[in-house]
Amino acid sequence: MRWICLCICWLNIVGVWAQGDLVFIERITMEGNQRTRDEIILRELKFQEGDTVSIGQLDRLLEESEQLVMNTGLFNSANITIKNWRGADNHVHFHLVLAETWYIYPVPIFELADRNFNVWWVEQNHSLQRINFGIEFTHLNFSGQKDRLKLTAKYGYTRSYSMNYTLPFINKSQTIGIDANVSFARNREINYASIDNKQSFYKDEESKFLYQRFQAQTALTYRPGFHLFHDLEFGFRQNWIDPIVAEELNPDFFLNGRKLQRALTLTYRFAYDRRDVRAYPLKGSHFTAELQKTGLGFYGDQDALTLNAYYNLYHPFSEKWSSGLRLGSKLSFIRKRQPFNDYKALGYNQNNLYGYEYYIVNGMDMGIGRAFLRYRILQKNWEFGKIVPIKAFRKMPIKVYLSLNQGAGYVNDPYTKDLNPFANRFLWGGGLGLDIVLYYDKVLQIQYSYNHLWEKGVFLHFSANI
């Protein structure tokens, strides 16, 4: 009996000690979210009302929760403060102070049709005929549920129309969402081949449309936690080219001289995202993988199974110094020849190497790696006051970084390597850069880079993250 009493006393003592190291989250309130629903913000917090957390972990949970709220792209600032803390029982009341960003972007379109600014300015002689113009309406928070609606109409080099709607959560637990997209585009000029790792173009003298594309996709998204993302997408696409392309310029554009290409696609995407700031990370990691089957047996125009994977790692050394490593790869499981319009590797989207802005390298497989060292030389907030009519833009945070960049890559091209000397060989490049980050997620990069041919130049890159 005495041993039982001693055990009970010991448990009581341990309980008193433990209570001093824990806090009970009694209430969470917020202000500043005039449009965004409370549940969308609460979904991003790493604690909820009724939770009991360790005092030692509290600072980390608050910091990570603020980062997750900011990474929704819905706010210019998010600060979690302690409104009340009862010391007697460690009950705490957290209060979120939010500043919503500008959600509606009905902006005119004036964009380059080429892969990047450098190609347009130098190789295409900054021709105004290679400009797309029109209107794009984007609402980043259409119903206050972080749902995005985008309507686009473009004219000029490419005539296109598209609509996209994303609703991240359709169930009560906020784990399942939907995404839908439909688009149509056509061009009077076509990139029909790649020669010497440069795009070859053809434009009809009668200015008729040579290339038309229609696509429709619908996807089911699943986000079980804070950092894991799954997408399962089903799509249909139908492409058409003028007979002169299929019969004379490049019979392998769709393969076998086809003028019409139709295919059903099934795509699975996975992402694990632990970046602190998605638009311009300084800390954390990001892994994505996409497995896509093109051609599900209904049309027979395409048959491909491709895996694309990317891993990014960011590490801060101090308040101003940081570094990063970006790895990317493409692997084709079906080894037969693919149509030219899908035979892409280096030089498209995020698959870029420093100093190779003017080049493309097509192929079945690809591996690239890029590393950089950054030093922050400026950080401040510019206050414009009432000069700027839109409240969300009156305060502009600005950060400027100096970067040292290096990269290397390899593309396996078993079919067109005789026409493109950069294939099947080691590629490398690097240089210096100046990165300017505005409004938390608008990034302008000015880079002086070189490649393995020791070609040098100044290259510009911009991301608005809209």
C-alpha cells in the first residue's frame, strides 16, 4: 500500500512540473482578413484552439505558422501576437494581425512570345510582331476560400483563350480540392525544328494559321497536411498543323507525317514543400515529381511515359548569407521516338542553365544541377502613402541580393543529336547575379553569365508569381 501511495505522489509531482512547460491554446482571433474566410487561415496554423503545446516549441510553431499563412499568397503581412496569457494555468489567447494583398488583377497583357527576354531582344531583334497583347483577369481569392479564377484572351503572335479555376478545399477537413482548365490557341508562325540547338521558325506568306491547340484538364488535389501535395489529373488535347509542316518542313513534328494529334493524358504529381518563402526561398527544401502517361490507347497518336523530378535545398549561414542547390531530371520510360512538339528537355520553363538562355537542348532524358551563394545587400520598406491609390501597394518591402551562380547539365538525345551539338555532352555555366525582390513575391534577376563556349552576356529574368 505504501508503494502505491508513493507512485501516486510521484505522478502528481511530475504532472505539476509538466504543467509549467505546457500552454493551453484557449482562443485564436484575427483581424485584417476582410475577404478571406477564417477557416482558410486557420488551416495554415500549426496549432488550433484546444491544443496543448510545449513552451519550448512555441516560437518555432508561431514562426512556421506565419510562413504558411504568407505562402498562401493572400497577404502582404501576417503577424501572430499574444493577446492574453493567464499565468495561473498557462491559458493563452493568440491574435493574428493580417494585411490582405490585392486580389484582383484585370491587367492588360504585353508579353514576349519567345522563351525569355534575351532571345527576343537579341535573336529576334526585339520585333514587335513577336508580342502577345490582350487582357487577363485574375482573382486570387474569388470567394474568400483561396480559390483562383483566371480568364485570358490574347492576340498578336499567339491568339489564345483560356479559363482556369482552382478551389483548394471542397471537404470539411480541407484536404481535397479541384482544378479545371480549358484553352485554345493558334499561331501563324511555328517552331518546326531544332538546328544547332536553336529554334527554327516558319511563317506562311499568306499569314494563315499553321498551328492550333486545344486542351482540357480536370484534376483532384489532396493536401493531407501542411507540406504534402498530391494531384491526379485527367486531360485531353488535340493539336493540328498545316500540311506544309507535316509534309515538307518536319514530318516528325507529330511523327509519320501526321497533321492531327490527339491524346488522353493521365498525370500524377507529388510535392513536399518546406520552403520558408516560396517565391524566393532562403531556408528549407522542396521536392516535386510528375509521372505522366500520354496516350491511353484511344487514338494511337502518342505513346509516352515520362517522369520529371526536382529537388531544391536552401540553407542560411547567417542573417545575410545563404546558399542553395537545385536539381532537376527527366526520364522517358518508353524509348521509342517521340513527336518533336513533346521532345523537350533543357531550355524550357524551369529547366534552365546559367548562360544558355539562347539555346535549347531536346532529348529523352535530362539531368541538371544549379548552385548559388547569396548575400543580402539591402532590406527596407518603401512607404508611398496615399500617392498610391491601392492600399495593398502603399508599402513595398524590398530586398536586394548579390549571387554567385554555377550550374551543369546533360541531355540524352538519341534521335536528333547530329543536328544539335549540345546533346550527349557535359554542359556547364555560371556567373554573377543581382536579385531584386519586391512585395514579397515579385522577383527580378539580372545575371551576367557564361557557358561552356565561354560566351558571355547579361540576362534578365522576371517572375510576378500571379
